[in-house]
Amino acid sequence: MPAFALENGLAKTPPMGWNSWNKFGCNVDEKLIRGAADAMVSSGLKDAGYQYVVIDDCWQVGRDKEGNIVPDPQKFAGGIKALADYVHSKGLKFGIYSDAGTGTCQNRPGSRGYEFQDARQYAAWGVDYLKYDWCNHSTQNSEASYSIMRDALAKSGRPIAFSLCEWGSTKPWLWAKDVGNLWRATGDIVDKWSGSEKWGGLGVVEILDQLNGLESYAGPGHWNDPDMLEVGNGGLNEIEARAHFSLWCILAAPLMAGNDLSSMKPEIRNILTNKDLIAVDQDALGMQGRRVKKTGDFEVWSKQLSDGGRAVALLNRGKAEQQISVGWVDIGYPESLKASVRDLWTGKSSSGNGNYSAAVPSHGAVVLRINP
Ligand code: GLA
């Protein structure tokens, strides 16, 4: 059977929001979610473009005798509909989580065999976004399984953004454009700059390396997802957190904050709400940036923008400060081109003659907007 295209018209730019998992894991309840919605507004994240408030795993406990999914009656005593209404009353959108297999990654009920019933329930609750995981899938085929939920969401009568989470295990970039609005391209992010865990968790730079080369698969309505942000969760210092956010913006990544929004330090809020960086991420052209130069630990990443400009990240993965330079030829410009250069973290403007260089701290990224 031919795949039907995903025609929900959503996520023309990478989705922005907050998800409970990175900080709170299974400790989710309605108070936490309401608080996250409140904080998204009061902290200025909403004004900066963040929109979806997403409950990850552990909100569900079973199915009733008709097969309807049952939320945890203690933790979500008011019910999911009331919670969604509350999130909507703040001018935000509401997201939820399930799994294409028989159980979620925390062994709560999955949607296998209940796809249409669940989708109809989500629509009745007012769900705007579904993250759909891949635990307990046995011998299921990924494209077929995710396509069933795509069709169920399409029939639900409500536009619901569809976030695929099969960790890049079956190369979703090759097939998911017609299935979901975004797909995880890697294993789970862990709150550290570098390193990989036995269970598959990856540091920021390991994820970055895996995203390089996938540029051509991303575009308006369908994005590679390098996983949710760890900015503000404590495992990255401020320089590293800024670099993490910078590179996710260069990648046109979905920007899902993963920290406690209600107790953010100002420096963390300043990272998450940097307007110039967010404009790079949300640029209408929808191009994912790529690595254009690598000399050992020193890298140059470039993202083409709709105004003909480039967003360029000078990334230092080494242990000491380093001068890193970008040549115009590295980013597809003739050497003779006159261009203005603006540093998107300091706000300083200057110009470059064929190239530009800056001192970049260890584990830092300088991000430039270069406009002819
Ligand atoms: C998987 C996903 C994570 C998170 C957990 C929840 O590991 O990749 O993002 O949703 O499951 O159990």
C-alpha cells in the first residue's frame, strides 16, 4: 500500500516548547504541568516563541474495560481535558506521549492496537502534539507502525503535530517525511557535553556529529530531531549550554526546553530566549545547517538563511581557547563579497573581508550572522 503523505500543515518551522522528561522523568503530575505553562508565560519563553507544553512518559496507568486509556487518577485527578484547557487558557498548546509498541519505555500502556481509539481520545481532550516512542515494539515495522498513528491522527478531526521517537534506529530521515513532523535522529541526550552511555545515551557533541550529513532530509513540516534541550539542567556550564543551544539553532532543531522553567536562573533564561538565535532556528527557508570545516577540535557550521545571509557557528571542542576563522568560500560566498558580521551572543557588529575570525573559549560557540 502506498504511504499517504502527511498533510497536517503543521511545524512549518521547527516546533518550540517544553517537555517534562529531561528534568522530571516519571515524576509528572497536573500541578507540575500547570506550573510549566505558567512559567512559560511569566519567564518570557512564550513571547520568545515557545508554544507546546508536553507531558512525556508516565501520565497513563492502564486501560478501562472499553480499552480507553486511563490517566493516573492520583497525579492527574482533574483529568487530561481540564489540564489541556488550562494550558490553552494561557495561549499555549498541549502535548502528550505514547508509544507505537504495546508498552511505553516506562512500561505504561502503549498504543499498539488502540491507535484510532487513542487518537480520538487525544482529540477529545484537546491534544495538539503527540510524541510517539518505540519501546516494546517486538517485530513491528517502524514505518508501518508510525503510519497507522499518522492516519489515526488525521482522522481524529484535530490538527495534532506528530513527533516520532524511534531514536534513528531505522533511519527515519529516509521515510518519515510523509509520516511525521519531526523524528528523533539519535539515542537519548544526556546532560553532559561529551560521552556515551552503555544504554545508548549521548552527550551534546556526539549527537551533533550524528546530525551532520542529514541536512537534506529536513525542511518545513519535517525535521530531524537531535532530542530535547539540556540547557539549565546542571550538567553543562554556561559556555557549554550556550554552545548546545547555538548548535541546535544552526541545525534547525525542534527547541523543546527540558529544564525546570519555574526556577530558571537569569543566565539560563537569557540563553533560551535569545531572539537572534531563535530567528536562526525558525528561519522560513527551513534549511538545516551543516559542518563546512573541521580542523581537529575546531569546527565551522553554517546555515543558509532566507535573506541570503548565513548563520555561522565557530565551535571549539578543545580544552583551551582557540582562534577560529571562517572564510567566505567556506560558506558559499565569493571571497571578494563585502558582508556585515553580527555576533549573536554579544550583539556586536563588524564586517569581514573574505573571512572573519574570533577567539572561542573551550567548549564554546561563537555564532555570527553574516549578511552580504
Ligand atoms: C525514551 C525516549 C525519551 C523519553 C523516555 C520516556 O527513552 O527516547 O525521550 O520519552 O523514553 O520513557
